[in-house]
Amino acid sequence: MAHLIFSEAEQRELRESARAEFPQNPALAYVLENLASEGIDLDRCRDWDDIRAEKGLPPQNGEAPEVA
């Protein structure tokens, strides 16, 4: 099992970034706070293509979508 944890200095930096960003983007603040406290379980990470398929989205072909 691979688990990435942050040093105390890195945790503090992530928390400070979260607090600075919170008024504009509470979702990002939540993610940063969570990463700082819990780290990242690399075994639970999923590939973007797998997530797209799970949501019923077509595979990306490298081209930008057309905008009307």
C-alpha cells in the first residue's frame, strides 16, 4: 500500500494556502486541508480515462471541443 504523507512544514504550507484561497474557492480549500491532514492514498487514485468512462463520457481525442 502506497501512502504519501506530508512533512509538518508541507502541511503548514498547504493549510496556509487553503486559508488564503477559502473566500474565493471553498472547494479547493477543503481539498488542501484534507490533503494536509490525511495525505494521499495512491492505491485509491484512479486514472482520468477510467473516471470519464464511468461517467459515460467519450474518450478524449486530444482535440479541443467545438464551442457554439
